[in-house]
Amino acid sequence: MQKRIFIVCSMLFAFVQLSWAQSYVVSGIEKTDKEGMQYEVLGKIGNHYWVYKKNETVSTIAQYNEQMQLVKQNDLTFLPAQVQQIEFFKRDQQLFAFYQFQNNKTVYAALATLNVDGQLKAEPVILDTAQNIRPGSRAKIFNLIESDDHQKIMLFSVNTSNPASIKLKTSSYNGNFEEIADATISINSNNKKSTLSDFALANNGNLFCLRNTTQNNAAPAVSLIYLSEGGSEVIESAVLNTQFLLDDIRLKIDNANNRVLLNSFYAITKKGNIEGLYTYIWDANTKTSILSSANRFTDANRALLTTKRNLKTALDSYYIDKVNTQSNGDFIVMAESAETYSNRSAFSRWDYFWGGPFYNPFIFIYWYRPFGFYPWTRFV
């Protein structure tokens, strides 16, 4: 009797394991897939899973069925041989491909629309151009951002050829890339070291970004810039801070409460340790700041993040990865450490062949920051 009960229990346990077990299907390697091929998984459109592939100068959309068998693939022959950038936006039964390329001294921003079969619905449309760009520079001139609800899209470019005046040009579109408005504004810049960064688009079409100005023997000056859809209203609000060295400020729009959140780790001395989290909140209804606060991490907080005795360095390898907003006005800041604890293999984690997750000189452009290296170049 005991033996029978044991067998039944074993069978139930095996059934539970099978019920919760994950399964996956692997696609085969196609003859056209070459070493060094670039690819991007675009998701499911229609009944097939789409994957963008780029082999040297040939770009292709490959479609796979539920068993990850190749159903069809179409070469994107409308793309120039040298594309400086390409981004995809999925919409129901179609795909938008935004790309930019250069011809002589002109850089073009273009848009192509693909149907559910991966074929062009119409000839690509030129959205904008930039003149007098040095041939062969492969400079990224145009930037495309999307609102959280995917109903607003903005194309913008920043012209810094005149150090005294930064020119920002924008074009607003709805979710189907139908143009709503365009604007060109000039931002006075007496300091040649003034740059714009962290562009974000609200669900109502308003644009926000940060202005960073390097100062001698002082922490960089930061301000928040608000640009209404269409450019009829421009407001710059200084982020008043004389105490802290802010590191890699992250901008997040709280659409539910019509607010803008700025979060950054901070230090109190140059090249010092991370002391806490600085938060700045700007209300879009009153167009004023409603909070500027610094929360210092306690030793109890630090002890949760490290096994080292020196708790001062516990957060020095962390960077803010994402900020999630809540409907009641609360928000969650998620940070990730940029170090590994495995020395057994050079391939223990993605991109660790170069000794760390952010040190690949062929992928990332990096520079010195108070707390280390970061994997992104977020200034334009």
C-alpha cells in the first residue's frame, strides 16, 4: 500500500513539473545567415513572427510560423546600400520602417510602410532633410521618440552649429505617422558647453528634455525644458542644486498625473561615493516644480546590496535603469549594478568578453563619470 501511494505521489509531482515547465522552439540557420549578421526580433504581425536581418548591405524581413519555420523572407530593396540608422514601429497589421541615409552633403529621414506580407504599401516618404553634413561622417541627425501610449510620435533634430543658439526642430505625428504639427525653436546658449539630453514625449504630444551646462569648478547646471505640441509655448525651469553632484539624471513622464520626474544618484564630493537618490518633480498643470528632495541611503540599505565590509562603496557600481510610475503618484526607481561576481568564464554574461558589461570598445561610446563608465551616449 505504501508503495502504491509513493508511485501516485511521484506521478502527481511529475505532472506538476510538466505543467509548469517552459518550452521553446528554435529556428534553423538559413543559408543566407552569415557570420556577423545583425538582426532584430520585431514581434508578431498577422500570423507570423517577423525578424529583421542585415547581412552587409542586404536587409531582409524574415517571417516564421508557430514552429519557427521560415515561411517567407523579403529583401528590403528600397533601402539604400548605406543606411545610417533604422527603427521599426509595429502597428496592428503593418510595420513602419524609419531610416536615415546620406547622399553627398544631405542626410535624409525617410519612412516606409510594409503590409502584413512584408511588401511596400507605397513608395517611401522623405520626412525631413539636413544640409551641409560632411560626407562619410555617418552622423545621427534625426531622432524619433514615441509616447508611452504609442499614440504620439515625434521626429526631432538638434542643430548646434551656432554656439550662441541651439536650434531644435520638431515634427509631431499620430500613431499612424500622420503629421499633426511642426515647430522650430531656438534656445539661447551663452555657454558653448551647453547640451540637450533625455528627450521624452508625453501622451498629449508635449516634449520634455534636459539642458546640461558645464561650469568651471562647480557641478553642471541642469534645467528642464518644456515644449508644447506645435511649439507655441516653451518654458525652461532650472533644477536648483548647489549641494550635490548629480550623476546621469533620468527623465520620466508621469502621464497619469501630468508630471515630470527627474531622478539621479548623487555624491557630495567630486569622484565621491553615491550617497543617495535625488528627486525633482515638475507639475505640467501649474508649470512649476513641486518637489526637490534628496534621500540619503542608510547603512541598512547598503548592507542589502553588498557583502563587502566597506558599505560606502555599495552603490558605486549602480546606475538607474528604469522608472515606473503609479496611478496614485508613487513611482518606483529600478537600478542595476554594472559588475559581475563570476570569474569562471569570459562569457558568463552578455558582453563580458571585454571584462565587464559596459566596456566593449566596439559597441559603446563611453567617457569618465564621477562613478564610473556608462553604456550609453545620451547627448545630442
